[in-house]
Amino acid sequence: MAMAQLCFASANPDAGQRTMKTFFKPNITGAGRVARGITALGLLLAGLYAWQSIRWLSILLLVSAGFVTFEALRGWCVMRACGIRTPM
């Protein structure tokens, strides 16, 4: 289901809320959560390392680390939620 369809599913507010609940439903296994946790740690370390030299890159890496941490803690993958099959 496309993002526009998720956001504008119906004029009925309850229908849109049900659609968003299924969109954010946990959709990865423990191995995927561990992989995302390791990725988040790597992004965090890279962001901290780049802080002195390339500030904009550091901010981008730190924001990405935050989002990947959210995915790991929630057990949710944005790509899978959008219908893209991932190996883990």
C-alpha cells in the first residue's frame, strides 16, 4: 500500500487509524532487531567521529542512528512496512 494511500485511506477517521496501526505493526524478527541495533551503534560512532570535521554529515548520521534505533526497539522496518521484501 502506498504512503499516500496510508495517509488518506478513507474519509472515515477510524479506517485511517486502523491502516496506520497495521503500518506500524512489528514486522521483523530478533535477528533483524540485532542487525539494526548494530547498525545504529555504527552510525552513532561514525556521527560522533565526524562531529569535528564535517558537521552536516555528522548530524545526518546521528539522525539516521536515531531512526534505526527506533526500528530496532520497535521491531519494525519501514521498508517492510512499505511492501519491500528484505532478507532479514
